[in-house]
Amino acid sequence: MESSFNWLNPFAAVDLGIGAWADGIKQWAISNREMIQPIKRFFDGVIVGIEGALQAVPPMVMLAILGLIAWQTAGRRAVWVVVACLAILGFLAPEAWGLAMTTLAIVISSVILCVLIGLPMGVLAGKSDRFEGAIRPVLDTMQTIPAFVYLVPVVMMIGIGNVSGVIVTIIFALPPLVRLTSLGIRGVNPAVVEAARAFGATPGQILRKVELPLATPTILAGLNQTIMLSLSMVVIASMISVKGLGNEVLRAMGRLDAGKAIVGGLGIVMLAIVLDRITQGLGRSGRDRGHKPWWQTGPVGVIAHLLGKTN
Amino acid sequence: MVEPRREDVIRCEGIWKIFGDKAQQAMEAVRKDGLSKREIHDRFDCVVGVQDASFSVGRGEIFCIMGLSGSGKSTLIRHINRLIEPTSGNVIIEGQNVNAMNPRELRALRAEKIGMVFQSMALMPHRTVRDNVVFSLEVRGVSEAKRAEVAARAIAAVDLTGWENRYPDELSGGMQQRVGLARAIAADPTILLMDEPFSALDPLIRRQLQGTFMELSAELHKTTVFITHDLDEAIRIGDRIAIMKDGVLVQIGTPEEIVTRPADAYVAEFVAGISKLDLVTAARIMQPLGQYEQENGPQDHAAWPVAKPGDKLNELVDLAVNTDHPILIAAEGQPVGVVSKRALLRGIQGREEGKAA
Ligand SMILES: Nc1ncnc2c1ncn2[C@@H]1O[C@H](COP(=O)(O)OP(=O)(O)OP(=O)(O)O)[C@@H](O)[C@H]1O
Ligand SMILES: [Mg+2]
């Protein structure tokens, strides 16, 4: 070793054993699989439950529900885009609707977990420069590291299936929510926060009554990004045996089956447009909506209005 | 002037605020060596915001702090409700040391005893006028019904009835600051802190709001610290005025004292353009009757116009234009002094007879 050391190329002679170290973690994960199984079964149950519920709703009813949701969140004009995209999705192939619901279940599960993890992290990052500094490189890593790198250890630890799919999706889709939540909190007018302090609000009240409401449009923009990124992970997730539209694309690649590829690919795009439309509308500020609270607009507003009349 | 025995509501004792990472070390150095502002900046890279400010405000008094931009007015007023921690010194409100309070006591003080109005209004854009106004009650957990009642009263006091359910961005600047005023008085606090509340408004609206504020303060009798960079405003509103320059309170006194006896060249320059007509009293420019008779011989003042010592120059001018006699100043029927035409004209100029340059 000593003799072959070359100052011009020191790297060849030094082996820090990072690969072996990572492999050791993998071994540890394999030998501790038993511990992880109950957690895995719980989450799998949740995902299967969501999927079951989505599959149980007849497609036309689901179409109507999503249309109404779009009306509520984004206004009447979004309804037609959403209905048209869902119709195209349904007509792509007889099995396309069912596959889309499976994919939707995975996306919903991932996004729920992203919110549960990302929102508190984002708030913390918005409040503390030190925390923001610490997680920034982590978030960069999560967004740029190729998914194949963590696909293997995740599968080793948890095994193939929905839960692993959700985890790899979260790794990729979480960062924008954290970043934009932090940005939103930092963007709140400090004079308004000072006024809240001057009138005796606790730090918790300032967060709930001032900072979060004022940061909401930015946070929802982050949520929209997170949903889009979750959807973009479905093909990679299908490599570890996640069913749905992504799996169609993967199988089409294996067999050079252009028909399947179109069904899977267009299906994902249609689903993306639908989810984008629904969530983009959420970010509009109160002023754009004419300062009406959400329960006075959209279908809920109509129903409330009718109920108000009959009373 | 005879000061009635007064009770101090706010007392600031030797407030220093030094901004910067080495503020404590800079403070030590100031105590030991009495460094100047510039030396502190050069040696410790710290900015001095407030330098040894001491003053007290009596119950019901309106205390104006006047100074140019960057003189440290906002920094000083934020010490009173401890939005800013002093580097040294204490604030005492009704006998309680604000700087010794724990967070819970401090929040109670802010919500219940102190109302604040900001130059930038700082209304919450996502809350209606009503929800803005009763914010301090909401954070204290006051019931919905009580809040509605208080909001209605405070909003009526600033003439905004009918606008309760609007949002701040639907209101004009003047109306927004009325909301700010309503928010400050909603909890019926003892103290009002006003940081240049009307500076961002155009002159007409500013006049109007000053009027609203003075009516309110005459009615509610709140102890008020009022910041402004407009000396006219300070004179119109303030019972006493403090002049601030580069973080130092250079002079504290009644408007009349400030205008007639500026403490230094800086204050003198400020007050030079101010009309003395409605500020200076006869007592300030009169010559004692005995002295006048010594100089001019015994006088028959039966035909002279008579004024009281507290009358302003403006009223003396009204009396003087109708006669060639001097004006007799009488307190409770007893003649005490004389204002000659010469003294009156000098008084309008802002100089005292005899000391004329
Ligand atoms: N957080 C801070 N950090 C460093 N310096 C500060 C800070 N806050 C204020 N200062 C400095 O303190 C000085 C006084 O500022 P302050 O805002 O109190 O002035 P002001 O009299 O209220 O001015 P204005 O009329 O413009 O509101 C300024 O020189 C300012 O730069
Ligand atoms: Mg200021």
C-alpha cells in the first residue's frame, strides 16, 4: 500500500469502505426485517383501504364527485377540463379507469404522508435559520439523487409492494412542500406578526392565526408541486411491484408494446391535469375569490344558499 | 407652571438599546469608558438605537416623542411593551417592572393594558374589520358574544359602523388606520402607544384622524405615548413633548417650553418656523407690574385692556390693536404684570424683551 501511494492520484490508494459500510446497513436491515413488518402491514392496510374505497365507487359517480370538487376549489370553468380529462382517461382502454384508481390511491397515500411530515418541517425551517440550513442539503439530495440508488435499500428493508412505493415517492415528492412552507412562513409581513405580538398573542396563536393563514397560498403551491412529483414517480414505483398506470408503462417498455405505453402514459397525464386543476385553485387568495369564505362558493355555496332559502 | 401632583403610569429608567452581536460588551465599555456612538460602531460594530433615555408619563397625559427618521423613536416606544429588550435599563408600568415579567404576565399586559397603533397599520389582511379589532380579546379567550359587543362599540367610536364585515384591502388608508385605532382601544387599555400613526396618510385625512384621535382621547383619557416626526402635530396633540436626536432625548417639556426655550441649537432650528401665537402665554412675556412702574413711573391703568396670565399671544394681539395702552395682566382680579407693545412684538418673534439680539 505505502509504496503504491501516489500523490498525484491519492484517491486510488485510499479505500474508506463507504460501499461496504452501506452494505452493512443493508445487512442490518435484512436481519431486522421482523421489526419493520407490523408497521409495514399497518400502512399497507391503509393504502389498500383507500384503493378499495376508490375502486368501489362507480366511475360515473367518481367523475361527478371529482367534477364537484373541482368546482368547489377552482371554479366552474375547471369542471369541464376535469370531466373531459377523466372521460378521455376512461375511454383509453376498458381497464384504464381501474388502473388510474390504483395509482390515485398511491398518490393520495403519499401526499397525506408528505403533508404530515413536510408541513411541520417547513414551519420549523421557516422559523429557524439553523434548521433551514441543516435540511437544505438534505432536501437537495432527496430531489437529485437517482431513485434507483434508494430503491434497493428501501426494498431490502421493507420488501416490494405498495409501502415501499409510497416511501420512494415521498423521498422524491416531499422537498417542494417543505421549501414552499418555509418560504411562505418567511414571507409573512413582519409588521403583522409584530402587531399580533403587541396584542398579546402566544407563539402558537401567532402561528395558527397569522402565519399559517397568510402563508397558505404558498403552502398550497407546494402541495400542488408535491402531488405532481408523486405522480411522476409512479413508473419508478412500479419497478418495485406497485400496480396501476405506471405498471402499464413499465410492461410496455419490456415488450415494446406501444399500445400499452400510450394507455399508461396518457392516463398518467390525464390524471395529472385533473389533480393539477383541482389543487391549483386552492392557492387563490381571499381577494381573488371576492373575500367569500369557501362555504359560500361552489356547490357547497349553492346548497347552503338553497338551505338558507327553505328555512 | 404649577404641576399638579401626578401619578406616573409609565416610567422609563436609563434605557439603552445597542443593536449587534457584541451589544453586551459594548454596553460594558460604555459604562466604563463612556464611549461615543461612533466609537461603539467602530470598535464593536454595533449600532446604538437608544442612548440612556429616561422619562415618565402621567395618568391621562399625551406624551409626544418627536424626531427625524432614524432617531430611534420606534425603537424606544417598543421598549414600553417590551417588543424590544433593552440592553440596559428598565420600564416600569404602574409600579410593575415590565422587564422582570414572565411571558404569561407580559402577554396579559400587552393584551389588557396596552393598545398599539402602527405607522404601517399592520392589519391582518385575512381577517374582517371586526376580527381585526377584537384580536386582543380573541387571544385572551373572551367569549364570542362579548367580542361582538366590544367590536361594535370600538368600531362606532371611530365612525366605521357598517364596515364590520369588510376586509382591510377594501378600505382606504384613512379607514384602515381607523381600524388600527379601534383595535388599540378595543380592550379598553390604560396605555396607548402610537408609532407615527398618521404619517402615511395625506394631509387632509391626517387632520381628520388627528381630530378623531383628540376627541377619543379627551373622552377616554388614556395615557398616551405618541410618536411623530411632525412638530406641528406634536404641538397640537401633546401635553408634553420629548425631542429625540440620534437616540438621545435632548429635551423634554411642554410645547411652550420647547418653543420658547429650546435646549440647544438643534431644537432651536426645529422650532424656528413654528408660530408662537397659540403657544406662548402672557405670563411668559409680561414684565412684573412693580418693575414696570419703577421704569416708567406710577401708572393709571384704569383704561388699559386686561388679560389673564394664561392667555395666548393671539388674544393679546386682539386686545392690543384697539388701544395705544399696554396690556394689564391680572390674575384673580389682582394686577400682576404688564405687556407692552414692544414685548408683544418680540414675543411673536420668539424673543424675550431685554434679551433681544
Ligand atoms: N433590528 C435592528 N438592528 C440593527 N439596527 C437597528 C434595528 N432596528 C433599528 N435599528 C437602527 O436604529 C436606529 C433607529 O431606528 P428607528 O426605527 O427606531 O428610527 P425611527 O426614529 O423610528 O425612524 P422612522 O421615523 O424612520 O420610523 C436606526 O439607525 C436603525 O438603523
Ligand atoms: Mg419609526
